[in-house]
Amino acid sequence: MNINQYIDHTNLKPTATKNDIIKLCNEAIDHNFYAVCVNGSYVEVAKNSLSTNSVKIAAVIGFPLGAMSTGAKVFEAKQAIANGADEIDMVIHIGKLLEGDHQYIENEIAQIKTAIGNKILKVILENCYLTSELIKRASELAINAKADFIKTSTGFGTGGATAEDILLMKEIAGDQIQIKAAGGIKDIKTAKKFIHFGATRLGTSSGVTLVTEGISSKNEY
């Protein structure tokens, strides 16, 4: 298993500086990661750092709470794409989902997908706040809205990715939508387990550790 190409090498810390993002990009080049994942204000920095490389740029929007207006998210997504992002990782409005306004969730995802055209859209469900039934329902809404991925977590909530949640999401996703696991993926054993259960992308700030462990690991699924 080539773990490198599953990894969105991530730095979304509020303390991240321009130099931190340049370092992130250089590590992504060195280790042949699929993408870097950064806050919107650093998309141009990443673009300049990766200008001659095939590493993709993912930008988060509505991050990490998801509670801003749909219009604000759409604007943020369009700006990120204009500045060079290849993919958008959006946070759903968790409160709207919890109160049962499922049409709001589907409409918001659909509007953002329309705004970014053929670029990849990943929908962050933030599973730590949801029941199993709501994880399933949110996954269905993302599929209905033509998103490309459902994603477990921001990494800023009360919990990150779990094997149980990925299996639950895969039950709904089937082959209709891909799954990104994120939050707390710090070792190669966990990464491989999540891939085995259906994740096709991993969001982690520990990408270098994973590939370093992976070189010496003989436990392949």
C-alpha cells in the first residue's frame, strides 16, 4: 500500500505562519503526498510553493464551526478556487442538522458544489456531535447534493475519526461518494485500518510520521 497518495498533509492551526505553510508544502513534495490542506488565507502561499509540482491544494471553508451563512461559505469557496485551490473541505451547519432542517444542509452543499464547478468538494460532518442516524442522514444529503467526499471530522471537535463511523459512512456511501477520515490519525496502523474500512483519503498533520513508519511496516492489508 502506497500510503503517500492517501494523505492530505494538513496544517489548520490558528498559529500557523507563512513559513509553516511553506514547510508543509515542502514536506508534501518530499514525500509525494496527494494534497496539502490549509486555511483559505494561505492558498496563494501554497500555490506559489507547489507551482511546479503535482501536489493538490485543499482549502477549508466554514471552518471549524460551520455556523456562518451559506453566502459567506460560497464566497469563501469561490475565493479559494480563484486563488488556486483544487479542492474544498466545507463544514456543514451542524446546528441546522441537529434541529432537523435537512433541506438547508442539502441546499448549502449543492450551492457550494455549483460555485466550484468541477473542483472536488469534501463535506465535513463532524461526527463527534452526531448520532449514528444523523451521520447516515448527513451522508445521504451530501450524496444528493453531488458532493465528492464525506469527511469525518475537522480535528477541532470533541473527537476525530473512528473505525465505527467510517463503516457507518461506507454503508451509505457505497460507490456513490468517497470518504475522507480526519482527526487523530497519528500512526500507520490507524491509517491502514481506516483505509481498509473504506476511507480513500486521510487528513492528518502527521503525514511524515505515517510514511516513515510505513517504510518499516510489513503489516499490509
